Amino acid sequence: MALCKTVNFKGIAVNEAYIRVSQYQGNKQQLNFTVTYHKDADTEAFDVKTFETEFDLSGANPLIQAYAFLKLQPDFAGAIDLDPD
């Protein structure tokens, strides 16, 4: 699972960046996760950011909730879902 979107990194446009949730952890109330940004699926990350959101115990698994949260954020508007390999 990943997202694809053109992003700006230090003033440089990275077309069709591969964006993936690389780690996640949490408790009954909060989900913390790390997002890595790559030129494509096979390259090392050029940027890393952390996010946190409420965790819904009765909802989807944490990874799906993390991606759902990202897609609601303005920085990820228009991101395309990529299927897992």
C-alpha cells in the first residue's frame, strides 16, 4: 500500500513520488506513524515525516486508518492509491 503524488522537496518538484507509511504504533486512543517519501518504490527515502491521529479500535486496521488520515490532509490532496506489490 502506498500513495503517489507530485511533492515539493526543498523547492524541487518530485513527480509521482512514492509515499508510504513505513512504521506505525499506538494505543487505544492514538495512532502515531512515519511516512517516507521516495522517487519510486525501489529508491531510498528522500524525506521522512511523522504524523499522529486518533485511533478507532472498531475501525479498519491501523495501516488503513493511517492512509485514510493522510488522504484527508491538504498536502496529500489528489494523491493516488497504489496497490501493494
